[in-house]
Amino acid sequence: MTKKRTLKINIIDIIVLSVLFVLFILFYIGFFYPDPYLFTKAKRFATLGSLFFKVTVPAIFLLIVLIYYNVRTKKTRLNSFFLLFISIVLIFLFLYPIINLYYERLTKFRQKEQFHPYLQLMPNPLEKIRNNNDLTIVCLGGSTTEFKNSKGIGWPDIVEKNLKLKLNRKDIKVINQGRQWYTTLHSFINYQTNIRSIKPDVIIVMHTINDLLHNADFSYFSQKDFRTDYGHFNGPISRIISQKTIFGFFMDIFKMYWYHKPREVIYQEEFKGEVSFEQNLNAIIDLAQLDNTKVVLLTQPSLYKRDPDKNILPHLYMLNNEAIGEKKQWAYDTALNGFLRYKDIILKTAEKRDVIYLDLDAVIPKTLDYFYDDVHYTDKAFELVGQKAADGLIEKSVIK
């Protein structure tokens, strides 16, 4: 009959187990201070990850205690665990390169053909070279110009439809040259290299959010201090240059779950990028006027307003996910101040250069009925933006 082994606890056991327990508590508490950025970016994934760590870490601690108990009671020899550990390490070293290769192939950004060496993203192709009999309007801007509603219709399409209907004309062509991530600098280059040659009759320019976000030079999309030529901002190309190994990926995830240090909240009223924004707008106007092309500047509609409703704040994706870095983030008031200052630049530039402007920001209601985030529209807003823009073009005699 086998004699049952029991553990007679001595002072060394007490010290060892106490140290293990203290280390476990200090390590485990860290998972109750995760990075809130992770939860705004991917709430379901973040919640599952948090649960995983909170369950797995205590389980590992209990396993270590069990191993210690088995070794001390001589149920298992220490060299057996040592050999098991060495075996696991060797298996890991053998499998890691294979797993990492598969991971890299799985996560590798495959749509490299959409990237442009100067503009970062390929401009939308011109629908067709203009017909000399058409009155051609080209819309420049970022994603709020490029994107379409649930039926695949963008606000430039709605402008075209309304102009044709209200003016009883069939010769009006509105071309959408907006592109996500594009700033005034992108639109200037795109206009000069791709659009100017077709000599449109009118260009409509709507920019703010993308230029404004370049001022957050501490963000995950920036690599250094602000540059007036926007060279500090990686933008969409960060999808390629930020590619990491599977080990680096898990280390980044771990750091976001464990003892996150609160970021410094940035309050500012002035922005270095204001000069660049004004210069780029003027450069676009200069080129257009050389060709007798009419210019219409639009203010960008947004959810930003004084004393916002609390239910709006969680929907501000651009503020919560793009004006944020590892150590700093913008306050709501900073984004609001930025929108107001950039809007003022648009209005003053229009007056100084004697070009038409339409203050769409003043006529699109700042509610979740019209926006699903800071600046991007619901179907209801697409229709209203298109209507207001078309009405403004007619009322201000841009098109007759």
C-alpha cells in the first residue's frame, strides 16, 4: 500500500508561496487598468481579450502552485518539469517561424495597387474625359465627398440630379474626385496632375477634418513633429509600414491590456496647420482661375458644436481613434476649436479671393440622424447635403 505524501510547510515554503502570491497580485491587478482606446476601437474583441487575461492568469498561478506542491511532496521530480519546459521551448522555437510566416501572409496588406507614391491613395478615376457640350463640375474633398449612401449614391450625384431637374438641363456632369484621407494638399496635386487638363467649368472644394487631424502630430498615424508639407503624417500608408511579427503584435496587445497609463489630454486653440490649409486652398484657387474655372468652397458639416449631447461623444470616431497617440489625445474642445478655426479660414479665403462659398455646416443638423460619426453622413444627410449644395449653386448664380 502506497503511503500518502503530505506537505509539511516550513519557513521556506511560506516565503516562496508568499512571493509568488504577491507577484501574482501585482501582475494580475494590471489587467484592471486597460487602455480605453482599445475598447473604442474594437469593443467586442477588447472585452473578450480582457476576460481571457482575467481567467487565464489566475489559472496559470494555480498551476504553478500545483507544480510546486507536487515537487515538494515528491509526487513529481523537478527534472521532469525541467525537461517538459525545455521540450515546450524547443517546440515553440520550431513552430514560431512557421506560425509567423502564416501570420504575415494572413495580415499582409494585399491592396497595394491602391497606393500612390505621392498621393498615398490612388485618386478616383475620372469617369470620362469631358464632353465639350457638357457643363462639367468636379468635386474635391476627402471621404465625406467620396463616400456614398446605402444605395451607392454620393452627394455629388444628388447635386447633378437636382441641377438637371431644377434647371431643366441634361448637359450637366458632376464628377466625384473626393478620396478618403485626402487633404487640401492631396486635392491640389490631384487637381494639377489629373483634373486640370479637362478644364472643368466649376470645382467644388470641401476639406477640413483630414487637414485638421494632421495637427495631432502625436497620433498613431504620425512619425514626428508637424511639418507644413504634411510629411510627418503616415496616413493610410501606415497599414504597410506598421506591419509587425506575430510576437510584436501580441506584445502591443498585451501592453494595451496591462497597467495603461492615462494619456495627457491636449487643449489647444491654435493649430500649426492653419497656414498650410490656407496656402493649399489658395493654390487650388490660383490654378482654377488661370483656366477660368469657377471655384466654390464648402464648409464641412460635422457633429461638433458647443455643449454637445452626451450621447454624441462615443460616436466621435475621428476624435477617439485618430486624434490620439500612445501618450496624448485631443480633448473634445480642441477638435471643436479646430473646426471653427478652419471654417473661419474657408470663409475668409472665399471673401478675400472673391469666390463663392456655401456654409453647409450651418444647415446640416448636428444630430445622429444625420451623422454616424464626427463627419460622415447617414442616408438622410447625403440627401440634404446634395440638395443644399445644388440650391446654393443656383441661388448664387454659379450655374444658370
